[in-house]
Amino acid sequence: MSAPSDWSDEIGRRVESMVALRRDFHRHPELSFQEKRTAEIIAERLHGAGLEVRAGIAGTGVVGVLRGERPGKTIAWRADIDALPLTEILDAPFSSGTPGVMHACGHDGHTAIAITLAEIMSARRAEVPGTAVFIFQPAEELLGGAKPMIEAGVLDNPRVDEIYGLHLTTQDRAGSVNVRRGPTMASGDGFTVEVTGKGGHGAYPHLSVDPMTAAAHILIGMQSLVTKEVAAKETVVLSVGQIQAGTKNNIIPDKAVMRGTLRTFDFDVREQMLGRLQSFVADMARAYRAEARLDLTMGCPPVVNPDREAGLVHRCAVEELGEAAVKEGPPVMASDDMSLFLRARPGCYFRVGIAPAHGRAAPHHAPEFEMNEDGLPIGLRVALGVMRSRLAPQPG
Ligand SMILES: [Zn+2]
Ligand SMILES: [Zn+2]
């Protein structure tokens, strides 16, 4: 194996082009499953680097395979590529050129890092053991891209042993890396409750069946489910964000609809709550002579990093950046369908800081979101360290 400094030079040489690539993606953001231009550039760059490229997977997904010249394992790196329906506030030369669409989660950076990672490893192919698989997934923001990519066989052909990836975050300062063992991001599922009653005059509620009263009790009751049926040590958030019913103050409508989200860090708690909500909603409605139905929009399970692989990434990050730059922060309630890849294979999803050195950072998914690009080479450095160390043949 060559000295680490050789590979540092590879990173140093490419920082400028990686930042330029990120800015190009930022200037031309594309919504989930519409990442056509982005996918074309990814495929073009991977082709140029001499990888085997498959495009059009799950619509706009791209996979690049790099076969090293020594025996080793098959390790995947996953990046997500989509943008969000937001109008950017910041005025930079590379600000979004598409009104109403913006890279406000950092996926432009994820894509630029992954392409550069593939290019470096390809340039040093003679020293690369095993097979590196670069997975560019569409539609993370809909929690909808990972599943069809997995179903299309991106983990099977070639057979991937482990999978890794990173998410940039404005919650940590640039220069730092956050690797967590166990649950690191929450599950995210949506639900719709439709309560059906019988409409009538507001003066004579006894002649109608008021779906809104039933809906109100269901809403409060669902909060009790969280506190009374889930062990207190578990984290569960159940929020209703939408209620729709009625047309006028003195008309009892015949229907009320609520939409909400359920999040937790535990696979079993997720199953328990999703299963229980169905019957609970129907039973509550019956108590008020109404009927209710719950439809789930299955999102994704929690992101859980196995201890072993998280430990390996932690060690790599410390080797690359030093102890002070690496921490194990608390889990976050946001969701990411990287969880589905990590259900299928061992691996680790870690966070890389992009907060400005001074002042307050804007949150993700906000129109004022801004990336401190100093975090990009940090992410690339750790990614390269992880891929190199995991690709080498492992005893046992
Ligand atoms: Zn996001
Ligand atoms: Zn994201």
C-alpha cells in the first residue's frame, strides 16, 4: 500500500474541480425523479474515469463500477442527487437558476464528492483492491429512490458486501465529522385519517354524525398512544400537520381528513405504532358513531449503523482528521432512505460538517440554506479512507 500522502495529493489536486462541480449542480437543481441533467453529468464523468456505468436505474439513478486490479471485497458508496421545491434567497453566481427548485439539503455536495471519489480511485486503480460500486440515488427527498434502486439489483450485481455514505450538515462546523453507532436518524412514515360521519345543520348535531368531533378526539388520542403504549425510554414523534373539513360555521360536514407523520428510532416501535394506529382510529371513530380509515404512506425505517462498521468509520475519520475533529453526536429526528441500504447490507451513514466558521448556520430545507464548501474535501478525505480500508481483503 502506498503512503497516505500520495492520496492526499490526489485530493488536493481535485478540490477546485469538486467545488466547481458542486456549484454547477447547485446552479441547475432538479426535483426528485427528474434529475436528468444531473444523471447525465454523473454518467459522463464516470465514463470518462473508465468505470462501467449503468444509467436509468429507477428512472434517473446511476451506478458506476470500478474493478480494482487486486483481490478484495465489494464495497458501495451511496450518494443522493435530488433537490427540493424551494426558491433560493441567496444571491451567488452559482445560485439556483431554476425558480422554485433548490439544492437546500446538500445533495449537490454529496454528488460532487462521490464523483470525485470515483475519479481518484480510478486514477489509482492499480493500487485499489476489490470492487468499488458508486450508487447515485434519485429522489431521497421523497424517501422514494432507494427502494427501486435496491429492487433493480444495485446491491446484487456485483454482490455488495458493505455500503457507506455521508450527509453534509449545517449542524456541525466545517472540519468536523460525526459518526454514530446505532440509531442515527429516525424512521419517517406518513398517514392519512379519513373520518366519515353524516352532514347536517349545526343547530341539530343530534340529527347528524359529526366527523370533526371524532377527528379531534382521534388526534388527542393518538398522542396518548405514544405516551401510554410505547415504553417511556423510546423516542416517538407523532404530529398531525393537516386537518381539512367543512365549508361554513353552521354546517356539520360529512367528512374530516387529517394527515400526519410518525417518527421513531426503533424498528419494533415503528411496527407497533403503525399496526396499532389502524385499529385505534377505527375504534375511536365508532365511539362517536362515525367511521374512520387510516392509510399509511410507508416511508423508511430508521437509519441504524451497526457498531462494527460505525467503529471502523470512526477509526478512519480519526486517522484522517485527528481525534478532535471526530465526535459521536445525538441522533436526529430527520429521515433518510439510506436506511433501506443499511437494512440490506452492513455499513455506516455519517455526517460531515458544513456550517460556517462564524455565525449561525441556516437549517437544511430552508431557502437561505448555505454550504461552507470547506467541508467537501473533509468528506472526500474520510470517504476515501473508508473505501480504501474496507476494500482490502479482510480476514474472516
Ligand atoms: Zn433533505
Ligand atoms: Zn438530505
